[in-house]
Amino acid sequence: MPSTIIIIHPHRLQFAMAFSASLFYPSPNLSSTKMPPSPLLFRRPSSVSLPVRCSSAAASSSFDLRTYWTTLISQIEEALDAAVPVRYPESIHKAIRHVVLSPGAKRAPPIMCIASCELVGGLRSAAFPAACALEMVHAASLVHDDLPCMDASPLRRGHPSAHALFGVDMAILAGDALFPLAYQHIVTHTPSPDPVPLSIIPLVLTEIARAVGSTGMAAGQFLDLSGAAAGSEKEILQVLEKKFGEMAECSAVCGGLLGGASDQELEALRRYGRAVGVLYQLVDDVLMESNGGTGKMRSNASIVKAVGMDRSLELVEEVRAKAKKELDKFKDKYGEKVLPLYSFVDYAIERGFVVEGRGLEASSAAGASVGSSETFSKGD
């Protein structure tokens, strides 16, 4: 039975997702502790009830999201630790390690890359170097966004940002160094020509370059700084697609390339990733507005301020439906392999777990898992 949005107060709205208890909390064989649900609350000016349909992930008893994420996070962080050792010049590399190995990171870009690769039949080992590289690129974009000339943030995930700890000069150099380090990591560590054909590696590098370049995430930051964020619904969605959607889109497409996806499958993954990246920011905007404007949505582009809460909630459901529509195309051919990608869509709405160190813990309140919007974004 599909779950629904339940109005619990004229100014509050609860997304009660049916999958939260079975998908996001530990299964009985992992823990006997019963976790309370963590509802997502929105304040809004009027009472409107919208349907929210759960993904087919809820129907699966064999897929354990907690184990999937915790296992991958541990493997990714171990690989990243080895990829960014302290060497000369030490100041730059200490700053690099600080941002790449930052506690609390959800590692969403690399996990999406790996899940997309495995979806279409690729080996995890084929995607792992690119997955780690995507996290390096993501970290570099966050370093630059935190700078005083951009978002001027002294904190990142509750810890000092790179420029606050190492100085603006070292932060810029660390961010600059991470981009080529990511490309080098892909070229030197991707297993090729078996299982990854040599012709695929340039395509992966091109995809990443496109995503972070002047028509991708950089364009999103430009639009955000230049005032487009104060425009119409269409203009704000363009900012969100560029500044936030590009990272998720790139992650999904790179995984598909490394797994041998067809052109049609790559386009579906591209649309799926872009929708997921935008979805997280839409939800973060609604959450911040529900908290009276407090919170940390790292963008001037507020859809709630532009079109109001009612239309914003409609957009959340529309974009969520777009992401799931793309995934539905894979179900008949790949079955349960699509479930990890469904989890990204579900988690955007019902954030029933938070990342702590190398594991996942169920949050005790909605606010506990909402404060960080860095899942895919350039902005946080």
C-alpha cells in the first residue's frame, strides 16, 4: 500500500514513508534495538495532502540498505586514505586529507557510481577507482565553495573548513590539486583493458570534466552568485540542476560507462542522477523554511521563497517521480540490482539514517539527519 503525506498540524506536514522501518533501520539479524521512526516535518500555510508512493525497495526482504552503505563507506574511506598520503609539500597534502577524509561524509557520489556500475552488470572493482575520484572532485568543489569569496563558510560538517584551518592560500591549492589527482587516480588504478576497455577511460574523464566545468557546476555557482537564484521557478531550477544535479548525474553516468551500459541506459541514468541531485536540494530548502529559515542550504536559490510552500512540495513530488520513472526502466532486466539506486530517491524524502564515522545510525529526530545537504552538491 502506498504511504501518504499526513497533515498533523495546519503548519506541519509529515512524510511518513512505509519503508523507513524495514529499509533504513537495522534488520533483526544486525541489531535487536528497536529504533523509533524519524519523520520529516514541514511547516506550510495550508493543509494539502499529496500521495507519496514508496519504491519497490520496500518490497524486498533480501536487500539490506544499512549493510550495503556501511560496507561501501568503509571500503571507500580505506581506499581514499591510501590515495591521499601526506607527502611533500606537507601543508597542501594535510589540507587535502582534511577535506577528503572529513568525518560525516555520506560518500554518496562514489556509492552512486558503484551502484550504477553493478546495476548494468559491471564489477565493483571496475568502478572503484572512478568512485574514489568522484569523491575527490566533490571534496574539491566543497573547498572552493567554502572560500570567503564564495559562500564564506568557516565550518563544513561541523568541523573547520579548509580555509579556516589551513588558510585561504592552502585551501585553494588543495582544491586545485584534487582535480588532477582525481583524473590521475582513474587513469592509473582502473583495471584496463580487462574488465574496463581502454576506450571507456577517456569517456569517464570527459564526463567528469563536463560536470565540473564552465557549463556544469561552475556555471551553477556563477548563476547562484549572479542573481539568477532570485528569479523565476525555471531559473531557480536551472541553478539547482547545474550547481547540485551535475554531481549526481556524473556519478551515475560514470558508473554506467564503467559497467558497460548501453546508450539508452546511460541516458536513463543521466536523467535519474540529475533528478536526484535536484531533489535533495528541494527537500533541504523546504526543511530550512520549515525551521524558520535556519539551517544550511548552501545556495541563494530558494524555491520556497520564489513559488511558495505548496508549489515547492508539488515540485518535490514531481522530481521524485522523474527519478523513479527512470529507474523503473531497469526493473524488468536487472531486478533487485536497481534497489540501491532507489534508496537514494527514498532517502531524499525520509532521511531515516545519518552517517557517523564509518557506519550508519538511525536518527532520533528529523533535524538530526537534515543539517547536511552535501550529499551530492557543489554547495554543501
